[in-house]
Amino acid sequence: MKLSAELVKFSKNLGHEFSRPELLVRAMTHPSMSSPHRDNNQRLEFLGDRVLGLVMSEALFNADKSAAEGVLAPRFNALVRKETCADVAKEIDLGSVLRLGRSEQKSGGRRKDALLGDAMEAVIAAVYLDAGFETARDMVLRLWGERIHQVEEDARDPKTALQEWAQGRGQTPPKYAEVSRSGPDHQPVFTIEVRLDSGDSERASAGSKRHAEQAAAKALLAKVSS
């Protein structure tokens, strides 16, 4: 199989030339484009998630030899979560070569963190199957770069951190409510409010409810912790 010019360029962004180019094609094929004769990237995503996890576990273990498991775990979660994978995918322009069905294209699939993160994991698996663990590890470490060394010591999800803060002070878990939704269907903007028993609250807007909730939680945690 011969890669398209776009995929050849993308493979250069990865820093890997595929001896089995069909693996890269499969990694770039979203389920909305699959058919009985065309594999999608879901199985590769499953494998890539595990390869990424091992790479990051090893990197964090070696980077801080005195860190306890309770410190390493949140750092690990921050490095492997879907948003981080999507950020890396955006840096290498993965969305431009992602093969999507018509409905996903119309709904802005090339910009969706979930799709980009899944595809990034599939790419990791494709490199692993094409050239082995060491090559996949080298690519991941290069693409994640300074994130590995700059990951915050307390890298918990903001919603989890806010809930722990509230419960530690005898309050019930924070309550989240959708205040408004604006924008077209393919690119909505959600505004979420988070409120504590104490009456403290904050609002934030984002392209997904999850991101808006996280941003609101982060803002409220900063407010009550100051």
C-alpha cells in the first residue's frame, strides 16, 4: 500500500516511516468511515492506550525516584488522559488527515478532543506494531516532550480536587448546572455553573460540558483556596 501525500507528510511529523503503511491508514480511520472491507481504529486505540500507559509509567518512575505512588498516580493520569492526547494530536495536525464519515465531518469531528485523543492512541499502537516498543516509546517521549517534566505535582482532575476540598470541610459534593448553550449544533458552547453548600459559585464556558465543568471547578477551587 502506498500512502497519500498527506499521510506521508503526517508520518514525517511523527518522525516514523512505516514499513506497513496500512497500519497508519487504519489508525486514521474513524468508525464512521469503516465498512466490511475497511477496518477502523478502535482496536488500535485499545492497544495504544496500554502502550502509552506503560511509556508514561516508566518515564515517571525514572524521572522522580523518590516519589511515592500517591504522587505518581495523579501525574500519570494527567499525562495519559484524553485531553492531553488530543493536545499532542493538534500539535502534529492529526485532525487534517483523520478519515471521518460525512456526519462527523459536519459536526466538527476534526476538532473534537475525544476523536483526536482516540486517534492519537491508535497512532501509538500503529507505530508499536510496525516497529516495536522502543520505537513507539521514543516517539511518545518526543511528542509529549516537556509535559512529562512539567506535569503538576497535584495533577488531579479539577472536579475531583474540588469535591475532595468540599468533603474535607463537611460539605456535600459540588453541584453542576447547565446555565446556557449557544452556538450552532456542530460547534456548541456550554456555560456551566458549579455551586458549593457555602453558596460560593463560579461559571465557565467551553465547547463541551465536561470541559466547562472542569474549568468552572478549577475557578471555584482557586477562589475558595485563596
